[in-house]
Amino acid sequence: MDKIRKFNIKIFIVLTTCFFFISSCGIYKSGSSSRDTPTSGMERAKKNVSEGRGISIGNVLKRGKTSYEFSTSNPLWRASLDVLDFMPLSTVDYSGGLIITDWYSDNRDKNEPIKITVRFLSNEVRSDSITVMVHKKKCTNQNNCSTQLLDSKIKEELIRTILARAATIEKKSKQKK
């Protein structure tokens, strides 16, 4: 008896689901004609959204009710990625304002790789808008490594290079407008 009951429940669920999908397609809608349906896919999508029969993700971003600024329009972000493009990146989070590279070493210092963290404090191109941290790992053998935060020329050079590149990007974008 339980097997028959389970089978009937499964059939009921399948039929209900099929009915839901068929009825949501609009085949039971009266007054609908193929002449009213646009041939272009974009026009059909717009018509469906306007009639409440679909969703649109693009309208959410275009409403302008948020202060979201896309990362390509942020010169500091773009400049930082340009400057750090030679290093492998482990974390890139625009919404959190953070870029963290993976450990990197050139051919000279294989036992002393560095890791760079860039934190964005503002979208403005100013020296106090970003924080750069450089970590250095010293390994005496494969299992014995220590890390330290460096306050060195690398940090200052990175800040200077990022700001210079960001200023150039910002200037070019203003000239285009």
C-alpha cells in the first residue's frame, strides 16, 4: 500500500509541476497572437519584462539608486592591477577594497619571497587613499620560515608608481569626456 501511495504522490508532484510550467508559458492567455510577438530576442525580452513575465538583471544596475562604482572607472584600482600584473594574485576584492598577491620571488632571492597587500581607503587619487604592506618570508630550510612586515623602498616605490599610473588614467578619462 505504501508503494502505491508514494507512486501517486510522485505522479501528483510531476503533474503539478508540469501544469505550473505550461501555465506560466502563457498558452492559456486569451487575446495573444503571434503578430504581437516581436521577432528580435531583445525586444521579446523587454516585452516580457514589461508584462511581468520575466526578470531583468540589467535594470537593477541601471536604476542609479545605489552608489556602486564599477571597478574599471576607479583609477586607483586599475593602476594597482597594472602595477602588480607581474605577480600572481591570491585575493582581489573590489567591494572590500583589497588586493593581495601570492608569495613571489625573482631569480635572485628564491629563499626570500615577498607578498604585497594593497588596501583602498578612498576612490580619490591621493597618497592617503591607499595603504601598501609588503611582507617578506625568510626560509632557512623548507620547514623553517618566518615572515616580517617590511617598511622599505619597495613599499614607497609601489605607492608612488600606483599614484602616478592612477593620475595618468584619470587624466586620460577626463580628456575622453
